[in-house]
Amino acid sequence: MNSSPSGRRRRPTPSRTAGPLRGLPTLLGPRPTRAPRTANAPGSDLSRSRPLPTSPRTTHLLGTLSALTLLATSTAACTSTGSHTDASMAALPEKTPPSLSKYYEQKLSWRSCGGEGFQCATMKAPLDYEQPSRGHVELAVSRKKATANGRRQGSLLVNPGGPGASAIGYLQSYAALGYPAKVRGTYDMVALDPRGVGRSEPVTCLDAKGMDAYVRTDVTPDSKAEQDALVAAYKKFAQGCERRSAELLPHMSTVEAARDMDMLRALLGDRRLNYVGASYGTFLGATYAGLFPDRVGRLVLDGAMDPALSARRMNQDQTAGFETAFQSFAKDCVRRPDCPLGPKGTALPKATANLAAFFERADAKPLRTSSKQRPLTEALATTGVIAAMYDEAAWSQLRAALNAAMKKKDGTSLLALSDSYYQRETDGKYTNLMYANAAVNCLDLPPAFGSPDEVTAALPTFEKASPVFGRGLAWSALNCSYWPTKPTGKPRRIEARGAAPILVVGTTRDPATPYGWARSLATQLDSATLLTYEGDGHTAYNRGSACVDAAVNTYLTTGRAPRENTHCS
């Protein structure tokens, strides 16, 4: 089933998207404000697109790629199974334990908020599910009721990824307004900010000045002194989180967030959970299915993560994924007269070398920007480039930013891309995306590396996966080694035996969640069907492919999944 170019259309451009994974903050999340997939023409106005988000599970470029889900469509890393674990997630008992009854029986008090038709409420969940009497955490919920009378099918929860991205922000700025009318007409659109995220008692770690210092830290150390400075930055970040959010940090796992979703399902009066999760949101949704297979309704997992991978393997795959995305960008770039990587027709190896040389110059001498106190360091420049890899509609913006930086030595535009990735606001403050990103990632899996020596030993593997990004992404995966709370999760397969049909969506050249991860998750889940989008960018639903949208919309409205091996373009 293929869509023709004429089937592509422009979607509304919401205000913001969602987030990262382990390592550099890999913000795993959809970017609803994207232009159509064909929008790569010279002169296209990307200023109307929403800010570029962060990624899958990490903390900053410093910790970003360690959690990022890379796309690696043809690499051995995505196709081998050697890193998979034989352990599988066990379902929880079907009957809710008496110790949780007061939480499952609470009443939500709805109030108007966030624009016409939106309502908000606060839900209480146990801080510690193993010891519910220890206290609770207050979680923010929002909804917009179905617009069609008489055809309501219940609630549809949405999560844009991260971890750390606000689901409520995504709902109110995009999902409840920009999802197809047939979906919004039959479902109450609902969002729950996970514990520690957004409006749900957000975890905090550093002040604005501290974050500015953190995100510009050199993640390609060339000496022992630079290694020590990087380790010190990771430790300072972790200590800041512990000092400000010590009680919450041990209870921000994806398993706990999934249990919170089940409680909300019950409070909404739904027998089964209907859900659309993107990027890290697919891991959250798959975890829900593993814990509560009998309560699975219609689950769409778009830009899927592989729960059976170790943190190191995940980082390696993501590194390969970003390299694949960059090569796609470079191939397009050298066909254009304004390519900053070399004159029109430049060979790809030369274009790659030119970008690497630019990063080296920025490392030796940061570039001036419009902010005198914030020059463009190598770390910030790399983050700016990575930010644009999430969406091919941002390629023209990246070309312009690199032209200014490489030819005029002006790093202002690349700095703006980096700021968008880290969700740095115009007043200099940061959202809590990066803090929550690290808190969840470092709890969900044992760290990728235990020491700088382990990173050094792994550098050849990472640099082979990506000559441009490999070194920085390897060092970024060290961040969880200094986290103040021990991990409670581990790599494990999720089978969700007995669950209703689940739809997994994968994009072949996704830079943040490698296509191989979607294939793997679809194989693990007992009732899953894989829908493939042959293209670039992070996630596929509602991004311009009529073929993908038709398949997902049909599944959400009728429960009928597409045929096995369906490919869209």
C-alpha cells in the first residue's frame, strides 16, 4: 500500500514537540509542527515550523545519544540479536490489590483550562507502588472531549516521547487540534504528564546558568583534564537532581509511569486503554501492554524502541542512526548550490570531512553569536546539527545555519537550533525536559559505561558507526554512571500475550528510533503488526504520508490493523 506524492499534505504546525532518550538527551518524540515531507524546496520558510525537540533517553548532548533511538536501517547492529535478553516482562495480577483501591476509586475534579474545550484535573498516585502507604505524587491530566455525538469510543491517551516531554503540552498545542477529525470526533483526547514531568511535580536539577554551562561542556575530550571536566559536569548535574528532587528520583521509572496510566484509565471509566505513543512513548505503551495485556485496547506505537536492548547497544544503534540521517542530509545538500559542506557535486566523504573539520575548529575556538556570553562551542554546534536530523523539513534551515557558521563564523543560527533541542526559552530558562529525561533513563537501564576507561575502549566501535558523531555520542553515554539512584529496570522482551492487536510503526531512515527497533518490537509483541514508512525523519503518523495516516486512522476507528508487511512511501 503506497501513497503517491499527491497524497501528501501539510499538517498544522503545533507549538512544540517532545523529547529525548539515554545519553545526549535524545528526545524521542514526534514533531507535529513539521512541514510536509516534500517541503525541502529552496526558500521554504521553516520559521513557521515548531521548534525542534529533544530526543530519547538521555540528558544533553552530554547524555543525549546514550538514550537516543537511532535509525540504522541496514547496519548489523539493528539486525543482530546478540544484545537481546531472554528475560521477558511479566504481567501484573488482573485484580487490583486492595492497597491501591483508594487510588483507583478517587474522583477527578475537572476544570476548564488551556483554551476552549480543554479540561484539567489532578490525580493522586502512590509514590511507591510497593509501599503505597508511604505517600503520593500528584499528576496532571488534561482532556478535550469527543466532538461527534453518539459515536464516542472512549478515551485516547497520547504521549509524545522524551522521556520528559509534556504530554499535556502536546495535547493542547497539537494532538487535540491537529489529529484527524475522525479520530478527534470519536475519542476524548487525553494526556497525562508522567511523574516528574511538566506539570506533574517536575523534577529539577540545575538553574538556568548551570544548564548553560552543562550543555556547552566538551563531550569529545582530547586530554585527561578534559575528561575530568566532563565527569565533573555529569556529577554536578546528578548532585543537583538529588539535592532538589531526592524523594522523587527513585520513583520515575517507565514501569511506574505505565501503572499511573492504568489508574487513569480506570478513573476515566474505560475498560481498556487506547493510546498513541511516539518515540519513547512507544516504550511506555509497550510496557503498559506487558503489565496489563488484558486491558490493552488500540495501541499505536510510532517510532518504536526496543526494550530488549542494553543501554550501550541502544547508544551504538542511535549513533549509526544519526550517521544514516546525516548521510541523507549530505546527499541532498551536495546537489544544491548553497550547500555549506562543499560545492555542488562534492563527494559525500569530502562533505563529511568538511563538517568534522568545522567541529574541530569550533572545539579550538568557539564561534561568536548574538549572545556575547554564549559562544557556539563544538558541543552546542553538534547538538544544533543533530536537532535538524529529526525532520527533513529542517534541512534548509540547517544549510543556512551551517553556511553562516562555516563561512561567516557566525554561530547564532546553530545556537538557536541547539536551544530548541534543549528547550531553552527566550528568557534563558529551561523546561524540565532534560532533567526528567535523565531521571527516567538512568532508572530504566543499567548505565552504558561504568568509567571513562570503558568509554575509551569503546570509541573505535562508535567512531566506525559514525565518523562525525561517534566520539561525542560515546562520551555522552557516560552520564548515568554517576546517577544518585540505582537502576531498577533492565533489558527485557515484552510479549504481552493475550493483548488485543497492537500497531507498531517504523520509519526506515528514522535518526532517533532506528527502524530495526520497530521490527524487533513488532516481533516481540504477541499481537503486533508492523507498518513501515519508507522515508526520512522521526516517526511517521500525521507527518504527511496519506498511506500511513489512512492505516493508523482505520486502526484507531475500527480496530482493524493493516495487512502484514504493509509499506508506505
